[in-house]
Amino acid sequence: MNEQFLVPRRRRRIRPYLDLTAMIDTVFNLLIFFAVASTFVGAQSGLPLRLPSAKSAQPVPARVVLTLLPGQPVQVDGKPVADDEIGSAVSAATGGNRDSQIVLMADRDVPYSQLVGALDEVRLANYHRIALAAAREGGGPSAQPRH
């Protein structure tokens, strides 16, 4: 008798495969988004100011910011300027628009005479919408500045 061994055919196993390309692309897009978005969250002025607090402090929309720190020159939108050039620097920052909001952010330790001098220069440049920045009262020493 002719005996033949029948060898069963092997079935091809289908290996599971998961394409991760789309998921990796999405993760990288989210990573880039949050990295860029986080740079805008804490970008107030970049200077370590300790603002005085006020109960009536309110946010101000589009504005030009004058920053006063003790022992440093006045900064108009982050650019240092001499005391006698504050008016022209504010005019350049506003494009000559006299209705622009000007916000003075003065550290607690800035001498009152320096604050009045900067305020006077802004007023001499015919800007009358001037606000003093303050932190919301009750926020403690690490309160975010409100304008």
C-alpha cells in the first residue's frame, strides 16, 4: 500500500499591523501648538515688577506700556528710552494716535518723582488716556499684574 503522508496546508497567519503615522503626526502637532501657546500665556512684560494692588484694577485692551523700574531707564513697550525722549517714543509706538491708551507700570520701589516725571512727559506729548497699572488686591505677592 502506498502510504502518503498528507501534510496539512499551513494557513498564512495575518500579523496585526497598526499604522502609527497619523497618531505620531497628531501628537507632534499638539506638542508644537502647546509649546507656542505657552510662550504667550506668561508674556506680560518680561520684567520682574511688584505692582501695588487696587480693588478697582481692570484689564485694558490695546495699549502702549511704559515700564518704570528703580535705577533703570524708562522702557516704552520694552525698549529703553531717555527721560526726555518718552513723548517721542510714545508717539512712535502709537503711530501718532492721541486716543491710544498709555499704561504706566511702575514698580513699588520707583521714586514718586520718577513716576511723576514720566507721567508729565506723556501728558506733554498730548496723551490724556493714561492708566496706572496695579495688581488685583488680595492676590498676594505673586499676583499677576492687571492693567
